[in-house]
Amino acid sequence: MISKLGNSIIIFFKGMLMGIADLVPGISGGTIAFITGIYEDLIEAINNINLNIFDGGLANNFKKKKIDFLLILFSGILLSIISFSKFLAYLLVNFNNELRSFFLGLVLYSIIILYRSIDKRRLLNISNLILLIFSIIISFMIFNSPSFDPAITNWYIFLCGIICSLAMILPGISGAYILIILGTYEFLIKKISDFSAELDSITTIVIFGFGFLIGVIIFSRIIKYLLKSFKKQTFVTLIGLIIGSLPKILPIEANDSLSFFGNLTEFFLNNPSSIFFILIGVLSVSLFSRLKINTQ
């Protein structure tokens, strides 16, 4: 039995992993939440944030409504984002293939975890197959959308926060890559790196964070309804979203499926160590998924 302190440390550590994932283009914090077994707890805890939270006193509802879980998790996410933004930028420049290979291992195994969590009866019927294919196409289109150069205003940063919150809620949708498409990734990474140094950076991050919070609260309610009413279909969609994101995790460019697989083969021939880092990612998921927590 894990102690209360041990439980909190595990939650905090999983939050840090989510924060790291949200900084890397092609990876989703939501995917890490699912891999580490806290996805449904996360959705439920966010949904508990409403006016009824004060009924009977906030102190009485602190654990009952999983507010303690949420605070510990988000503390890990925030610390990770603030602490590792510069380090991850360094890794992406100097060890790009190794880092992305590691995350590819995480994501590949997350598909297996998702598949195992679904009731297999009538899983591959026509409607689910159509849903799977459709979600793969949608995810692939998102990750292959061209980025643009917008006028970066406070309102635009707020809107980016709302859109980016999907990465916390939906496994397979990378918040970092969404920000690349929206043209604000490098801008926000710089602001995060200068968070403690400049008032302008603090203002920007607070505006983005406020939009992110509103988006998480809204989208979590939609996901909770879908998980409650259409759980199998929702999981099939999540698998499709993750599969559609796979081509963007490794730094491989391709115009069609044939050239992609050709370039993928060439990538591994030129970077044999990447296979090792993929295996490390798979083994890491196996370890993370065994770190069970008690949120009751």
C-alpha cells in the first residue's frame, strides 16, 4: 500500500511528465495522462470545479472532489514547464532524434494501453472502423497544417490558450504543435524561459494560462459526457488521434505514404540508436503504468 506522501509524489511526478510532453511538438500531455493511468481521474477532477464545490465547505470537499489531486498534478506540470523549457529546447536542437525516438516509444505503447482498455466485443464493427479512420485523417490533417505568422496580441494569446487546452484533454493532440501551427510556439517558449525576469513575460503567460484554464474546464465536460455515454467510441477516436500524430513525432518529411515509409526506413538505418531510445520509451511506459495511485 502506497503512503499518502508516496501517492502525492507519484501524482506530482506524473504531472511533471505531462508538462515535459506539452513542451515537445508531436506529443500530448493528455497522452501521458492516459499512459500513466490518471486520464479519467483528471477529467473527473476538472469537472468537479464548479459552484457546487463550496457546498458543505471547500475543506470537506478537498479530497472528495479530487481537488488535492488536481493541485498536486498541476503543480508538477507548471514546475516542469518552467524548469525544463530551456533544457528541452537544448535537447531538441542537440539530441532531436534521440528525444523524439524516446517519445515515439511512449506513444506507440500508449496505443496498446488504449486498446487493452476497450471491451473487445464488436470493437471492429463498421461504425467503429469509420470512426477510427476519420479520427486518423483529422489528426493527420491537423499535424500537416501549415503554420502562419499572425499578429500576436493579448486576445490572440488568450485564444491560443483555449485551443491549446485540447492537448491536456485529448490524447494524440500535441499542444506544442498546435502552437507551431498558430505561430506562437517560439514566442511562448521564450516568454516561459524569461518568466521570472520580465513583467511582460509574466503578463503573457498569465493571459495564456487563463485561456488554457477556461478551455480545459469547457472541453473536460464534453469529454466526460462522451466517456459516460460513448466510452468505446471515444476510446476508438482517441486511438485514431494518436495514430494520426505518429508521423510528426519523428523528424521525417514525406509527401505520401510510400515516401514516408521509405524515409522512415532510411531514418532508422542512419540512426540505429533511435531503436534503443524507442525501447527505453516503451519500458518507461510499462513502468509508469504500474505506478497506481489512490484518488478516493
